[in-house]
Amino acid sequence: MLTKRRLLRVRLFGEGILVGAVTGVVVAALRFLLDTADIWRPIIFAQVDSVGKFLLACGVMILFAVILSRAVKFDSQVKGSGVPQVKGILQERSEMFRPLRLLAVKFFATVMTIGAGMSLGRAGVSVQFGAAVGNFFTKKFYGDSPRHQSVEGDFLLTAGAGAGLAAIFNAPLAGVIFCIEELRKKFSPELLISAVTAAVTASFVVKIVFGVRPVFETITRTPLNIPTVATLPTDEMAHVMFAAPLKFVALFMLFGVVCGVTGALFMQALIFAQDAFDGLKLFGTRRFLIPFLLIVPLGVELPQVLGCGNVLVDEILVSHLTLSLLAILIVGKILFTLICFGTNAPGGLFLPVLVIGALIGNIFARVGNALDIFTADWTTLFIIFGMTAFFAAVVKSPVTGAVLILELTGQFAHLFWLIIIAGTAFIVADLCGGEPIFSALLERSQSKR
């Protein structure tokens, strides 16, 4: 017999597929345009070789700042990451956005902002786009019914948000876990049904229909030349499983501590950056002029720090960059990310955080190699560890971080150490104080009202 709850689950299954399919189309278009911008941006800035062209580029950036300020004035939901806004709606602390207007305006603003070179991510925006799609179909299916808006509406909005994350990274499992660990912080069969169907469908649309490449292509093709149990004779398995890992456990834990401390400092710096812009009374066009104008000299002299940064991860994997250049890149990426995020321009944190973590892992591995603690073969492994640990420290969602990196890289052999290092970074960051970054941003936005 079909009870009301079973009928609800059947409805959520079908609605989740629809929400996931539409979210997949929207996010695939966003990712295609931003990937195209990553290709053309360095080519364009390579042509800026005279004072006249430099001034022309600055003029274009001023125009972008004016357009962005108008977009934010038209709809305040355009600004920021998108994740705090979704959390606020689910906690009934923020007003519901207008889905179609948000999708149209923020899509254009995000492509312009990140495409031009602001160091912001596309995952948080994709989460908000998915939530907007879920909200749109809730209104279409149930109108203004208070009961359905509070039941199916919450599930579809959450499922759409997870589908957005799944689509932008092609990581359906991470999208589902993100719904539970970060957005809702509770579990129910109905939430699982809607989230899984939406995330898997969105990922299917992006990967199969549009054929979008992996975010970190080089890692998926880079073998980790570290012995595993499967590649060794039986009599050596015990040594690898116990003696060798125990030899490095202190080193791995130390790396987790480093990522935890730096993650906690970075999280505080993000809030400080937004407070600093507010304290300087910089609003409207003047607020966005600073990062847009900085793009021009950075595009000419240090183009690696521009944009989301996934191209930079590929570069550090295939190029043997010097430690001095790595130090310049990480300082430049951190400072420019803080400036861009401080303006509250449309764009998220996921990819910049992953890129900074990758740079930390690369530097740590290079130092360890120079001290003869381990060989250069461990560099890729520490890049993966760095992305996971820094994400866990900043977002304070260690399970989402570990699963996301596993799906992004396909490197499942080191799951145990990924969880250990991510857990260490999370605990250290938590001991340093402060809320998870998205919760802190939500609290900040509420206090400014």
C-alpha cells in the first residue's frame, strides 16, 4: 500500500531527476564558458605589450566594474559565494531569491567576473544555481502552498544545491555528502533520495551529454609512484601496511597541523578582508575597481594567480617550478583571493582553497625532498593531501573534502591517509576557534542588516 510518505519519496525521485538535469545544463554552460576564458585570458594578456594596450585593458576592466555594480544593485543575491545564501534560506534566516532572475543575472556576472580573472571559485555559485533550479520547480509544481513549500521545497532546494556541486566537479558523491554535512546537518531517507537522484543526474548531464573534461586533468593521468599492497609480493605486504606508513605518520600529522593552522588563519583573513572593504566605505563601482584593475598587471606579470586556479594545479604537476616561484605564487594567490573575496563579487571559495592547498602540499614536498626525507615521487601525493587538508580546515567539512578529492583525482589507494590528514587539519583549525567559513559569512551578513 502506498502511504503518503512513500508517495513523497516517489515524487522526490522524479523531481530530483528533473532538478538535476536542468542544473547540469546550467552548470555545464558555466563551466564551458569559464574553461574557454582560461584558454583565451593568457593569450589576450600576452598581447598587452605597450602603454596604449595597457590603458585599453584598464578601460575594459573599469567597464566591467560598472556593469558588475549595476548587476549587484539590481539583485543583491548576485554578490558573494552563494552557499551562505542557500544556508540562510534553509535556516529560514534569509529571504527566498527569485530563481529565474538570479540565474540570468548571476550567470552573466559570474562569467564576466571570473572570466576576466578574479581569483574566485565557481562551485559556490553552482550550488546557488542548483538551489534556484530546485526552488523554481517547487513553485511550478506546488505554487504557494505553505505545506509543500516547507516539505518538498526544502528537499528540492537542498538537492539542487548538491547537484550544482556535483555538476561543476563531476563529483556526485561529494554533492550528496555536502548536502548532509554542510547544508542540512541532518539525514533523512527523503533527503537522500532527492539529493542522490539530482546529483547523479547532474553529473551524468555534464559528463556524458556535454563531455566536459575533469577539473584536474593532470592528476587523473599522473601515477603515484609509491608502493601499494597490490603491487608487492605477499611477504612484503606487512612491511608496507605497518612499518612504512608508521615511519611517516608523524610527518603526515605534521602536514595536517600546518594545513590546519594556515586554514584557520586564511578563514579569519577572509572575514577581515570583507570588513576592511566595508570600513573603507568602498561600495558600488569603487569596490570592484580594485580587483578588476589589479587583473591587468597580474595578467601581464603573474597570470597564474588569475581565475579559479585549476590550470595552476596542472602546471605545478607538470613543471618543476623553483621554490622561490612557488612562494611568489602562493602569496600572490592568497592575497588576490582575499582582495577579490573581500569585495563580495560573485564567486566562491572551493577552487581557490583547493589550489592554495595544492601549493602548500607542493612546497612541503619540495622541502621534504631537499632534506632527503622522501623522494620527488611523493610530490603529487602531497598536492592531493594539501587540497584535502586545507579544504577541511577552511570549510570545516572533512568528509566532503576527502570524498571530493577522491572523485576529482581518482586516487583511492590513499583514502586512509587522506582521512587522517583531513581530520588532523580540521581538529587543529577547530581548536584555533571560529565557525566554519560559510556559517561565519552567514552570521556576518545577518549582522549587517
